[in-house]
Amino acid sequence: MCLAVPGKILEMEERDGTMMAEVDFGGVHKEVCLQYIPDAAVGDYVIVHVGFAIQRLDEESAMKTLAEFEQLGILEEEFGDQFALAAKQAGLSTGTEES
């Protein structure tokens, strides 16, 4: 499943003419392209879809959405080990589960 997930911009840097950011998604940090929101700033909350920030979001809405995603287990599904998740859903063992 590919969701648009809210996150907070922690750091920004220009790389090869494109603004990139490290974004915090409730404790999970990912690299995100800011091409669609060029005036974004550190501390802003943005909605990210497939690695691109596509819209700004206020902090209250971002935190509420992250809490709901966490409660539903969506963050683990979206950011967890996708191979392990697929194997688990298929009823297979990956050999990496803890006893």
C-alpha cells in the first residue's frame, strides 16, 4: 500500500539542483524530495507520497494522522521491512523473526 504520510522536516540540503530533506514520520526517518514544495522549511510538516513532499500540513493535523496510522498499524506496514511483511502475510518464515 502506498499512502501519503505526514512528516516533519528535520534537515534540508540541495543535491544536484534539487532540494532534499530528512523527514521524521513518527520516529522513522526517510529522505524526501521537496521539488513540489520549494519554499518548505525545517520544522514544517508535509504530506509525503512515494518520496515526494506534495503538500504542507499543520502540526495538529499531522500528529493526529500519525497517531491514527500508528494505532491501525499502518506505519509499520508502510515503513517496516516489506519483504518480512509480505512473507508473514503469505504465511512464510523469513528466518529473521525473533523467538
